Amino acid sequence: MKKFFSIIALGAMTLSLSSFTNSDEQIEVDLKMDCMNLQHDVYAAYLSNGSTLDEAFDAAIAAYDSCVS
């Protein structure tokens, strides 16, 4: 459950970045939002396919890390 709330907290931090007006900063925020959406999709897909919470969390974090780097 702790891992689930860390995903929620990371989402909230990403949303707080969306108030930037500089176009370069906005592009970075948009990229992070896309990566966050990917992370949530991977997490949900793993859970719906019968994976454990830990497996789903690890896959979601790996997807996010790959996306932003």
C-alpha cells in the first residue's frame, strides 16, 4: 500500500509542475505527464494480468525511469 501512495504522491508533484509558462519548461512538464500516464498504464496492466503489487510497482517504476531518461 505504501508503494501505491508513493505513485499517487509522484503524480501530485508532477501536476504541480504544470503551472509553468515557459515553452521549454512546458515541454518537459508534458513529457513527465506522458511518462506518468505510461507509469499508471503499466501498473494497471500488470495488476489486471494477475501480477503481484510488487511486480506491478517495479514494472511501473522501470517504465517511468526509461521514459524520462
